[in-house]
Amino acid sequence: MEYNSEEEFLRNYDSSCFEKLSVTSDVLIFSVADGVQENYRKLNEKHFAILLVKRYDYPFKDKWCLPGGFIRIDETTSSAAKRVLKDETNLEDIYLEQLYTFDEVNRDPRMRIISTSYMALVDKNKLHNKLSDNASWFNMNVIESDESINIVFDNGNESFSVVVGKTLREFTTDRYEYSVIKNDSLAFDHPIVIASGISRLKNKLEYTDIVFNMMPEYFTLGELQQVYEVILGKELLDPAFRRIIASKVEKTNKVKTGGGHRPSVLFKYKSNNKKKL
Amino acid sequence: MEYNSEEEFLRNYDSSCFEKLSVTSDVLIFSVADGVQENYRKLNEKHFAILLVKRYDYPFKDKWCLPGGFIRIDETTSSAAKRVLKDETNLEDIYLEQLYTFDEVNRDPRMRIISTSYMALVDKNKLHNKLSDNASWFNMNVIESDESINIVFDNGNESFSVVVGKTLREFTTDRYEYSVIKNDSLAFDHPIVIASGISRLKNKLEYTDIVFNMMPEYFTLGELQQVYEVILGKELLDPAFRRIIASKVEKTNKVKTGGGHRPSVLFKYKSNNKKKL
DNA sequence: TGAATAGTGTCTGTGAGACAATATTAT
DNA sequence: ATAATATTGTCTCACAGACACTATTCA
């Protein structure tokens, strides 16, 4: 068949001439949760947390998984991710970043499904509405070694762990090939998705301002440092930390008192959209 | 309908209950091409280059685009990318990195198509077979400012330019939102895909070893430095450059003579898979 | 010999890691 | 007074930018 114009071609185009497949969008919703306060002097413990959803249907009935869903024909993967985020947490206008497209042929037992995943870092305290019944925040305890990542999930009622192996790809210092070593409780390839997300989040923390997505308007540098420490999984030295974030925050004239110690100055985020590069 | 087991559910699953769509895989094949040698003493000029394919069919008939194609139901996007790479360049076992999944609803005039793009950096001189007739290497002259990226493509016969606008996303220092400002010659949203790829490549250059994908086994540090300079689009100071790559290369006892100047030692890639992090 | 690249030495400033010292509060 | 965090000072070391200097070849 010969066409004489783009218009004519498009009028006659048969969209069924290639195999089609299903595409889903999964969302990693990270946050840092307040834990217990051991005594009046101490700061709250903080925990790295992720939002999971219980599957009440096959496949992977009764397992936990990332919020996500099929994308519609007239919707982008990122709008789908935003829709899911809104449905599960009622949060809007959150910075969502595309993480990766996972597409192993057998990652879903039903049929070929490829999934584009998105990440968000949110402030749990800004969630005004109740979570849906099947959703739950899990604290994550991440233990990372050279060869594997061990994540212990705990939501207060239920606790389980997954182990994901890492293999460094040749020519790379940053990107690992992940494989599931142990997983009894998460659906699909979500252990790998979560491991990738955590790894990316750690990176982003260093050279972007995403943390402030999950900070309240006013915060102390101690609180901010705790968030960094919990996500990075390591302790930071105070002076070093202060130097690093100095340019991203602005001192206010408010202070936070109440702990049995010197009051701390409240800071707020200072967007640094000048002097780029 | 109630099921009693995962198996039973899967046996009865109707995969048509969600809308499906077409997925393609596009590949950015970058290389650095040798240019002219002005005189016997000077080194060859080098040019940053990308492989493009001429569309001889609608849509976008006669425009240039990235090599790519529909993925099959039993194939991953990365195998599709590898297949395309092999078809167009006869190269195998090349490090391919997933770049991004582009999925604007109207990015393809025919129908909804989402595209997962992959990047490769190859050594043009290792291409043993002839390129297919509709493929051609284009030198790219990339001029980047704070607000836009201007790329001039030139394959010897044909020359055109595209301009892509960049907008810095809040909370980010690295990720831009791209938009097409000027494009008469590239199909689809490929100006944006290419701009993203170049930006990612520049980053990768700094903290991975991908360059060595496109270096011959033995090379001089001068040649390696030229490659860096061409991709990064700026000149580097010799001592600084040597310090940076010192740990990645290994001196050999070979030298390269012939230029009207001091011979240079040939180095080879030293994989550094110990001491990670 | 001179043009051109190869390769090294070194000064300086910046910035991170480490540790010490001081400040301030509620009980 | 004490325990706890807040905040700052400073020393050292590593390293990048900058520039200068030496080495070596071939038409």
C-alpha cells in the first residue's frame, strides 16, 4: 500500500499490526517515621519507612506489594503514579521521579507485564486522610554489604525480611544487577524494585534537595540530620553535615525548646535556583 | 468468581481485561569519530557522534530517528535494544544502560506507544560490517547553555540542528525537564531522548568506566583525554585528567611513535573491581 | 631547529573527616 | 549538677585547578 502523505498514512494505520502488552506503574513511597522517645531529653528515634499494600486477590494473594496499577491508554506512567499516590496517601504535588522500567518476561505470572516505577519521598505527617485499609507503613531496617542487601520490614503487627543480591556491572560504579535471594512476603519482583529505589534515593540525597519533600516547613538541623542518617544508614558528623546543607537551608528567628538541652534554631528550606552549574 | 489457589486463578485469567499498548525500545549509540588531521604533528580531531536511521516509511517519512523497534511479547526491552544494536552495527556484548522510559500520550501520531530507551557507547572502529543503507553516523556539535541545548548534526552530506529547552525541576540539581524548541529533521520526541542521553552520558563519564567501551585495547592518555573532552564539550587540564584516570588504566611497555613529537606510552584499561565503596 | 604533544612538579585553595570545646536547657 | 543536644572552631589530609617546566620526536 502506498501513501502520499502523513495524513493519509495515519488514516489507514492499523494499530493491531504489532503485539501489545500491559504496562503498570508502581510507586515507591518512602518516608521517615517517628519512633519512640526514650526519655524526655533524647530526640525521637526515626525509622526509614515505605508504604506497602496487601494483595487481597490473586496473584500473590495475601502478600505485600508496592502501590501500583495498570496504566490507561490515555494516561502517562507518571500520571498513573500520581493517581496511585493520591489514592493511597491523598498527597498531591509531590516530586515523583521515574526510577526504572522493570520488564523481565516472567515477572508477572499472569501475562507479560512491564512496569515503570516511580519514587516519592513524603512527609507522613502531611497525610491528612486515613490510609486505605489494605495499605500500611513498614519500617525498614536496611543492612547493606558488598554482595547483598538485607531489608527487614516491620509494621508493628507483621515482620519479614528479604535479601537481594547485588552484582556490580562491568564499567559501572553505580549500577548493580539485583537478584532475589530470599523473599517470602513480597509480591512480584518488588524486592528488586525496592532495593533499586533505596539505592537511588541514597544517591539523590547527596546531590539534590528531595529531602525537603518530607520535611515540615520549619525544622531543626538535628532533625534534618536524623533523616539523612536514617536514609543513608550511617551516622554523620555534625560539623560536616552542617557544612553540606548550609547552602540549602535558611535560619529563622524561631527556636525549638522543650528538650532538656540547649534549644535549637528552626531552619527552613532555601531553594537554590540561582547559580546552577 | 472465587479461586482456591494461585494455579486455579492463573488457569482462568483473562489477560484482555486491561487495555494493552505498544512498547518500543530505542537505542542511542554514541561514539567518538576520528576527524581530519591538520598536519603530521597534530592529533586527529575527534567528534562526538551518534548513529541515526533514515525513515523510509510513514510516519515521519524521510526524517532521521534513533534505531529502535517494537518489542516482542517474549522479549525484554533490553534484548530488543541488543537486537537493534546488533542489526545496525553488528556489535555484541556491549554495555547497554537503560536511559529512560518516554511515554507522553501523543509522542507517536499512530497510536499510544511508550518507548524505553537504552544507551551504548561503542568504538566505531570495531564495527566490522557495513552499516545498513539507511543508517548513518552523525557528528554532533553540542552547545549547552543554562536554558537550552543546541545540537548540530552533520553526516557529511546532510546537516541540521535541533534546539531543546531545559527546565530545572524543583528539588533537583540533575534532572531537567526537556522540551523541543526547534526540530525539523528528527522523528518523534527523539530530540529529547538524545538530549537526555547526552546529559546522562556526561554524568556517567565522571563516575563509571564506560569510556573504555569505546577505546581500543591499547590507547594513549592523550587519546583518552580527547574522548573525554569531546563528550564533555570542554577542555581538561592534563595533570588533572591524568590524576583522575590514573586508577583506571595500566601502563604498558608499548609506545606510540610517528607524530612529530615525544612518543606516548600506551595504556590499557584496568578493571577496578576490588575496593568498592 | 621548531612545532607539537607527552609527561611531571608544585603551589594554592577548597572542602571533608575528625575531634575538641563551648552553649544552653529541663529536670 | 547532670544528661543531652546544639553549635562552632580548628587541625589535617586529600585533592582539584592552575601554571610552569622538562622530555622527545620527526619533517
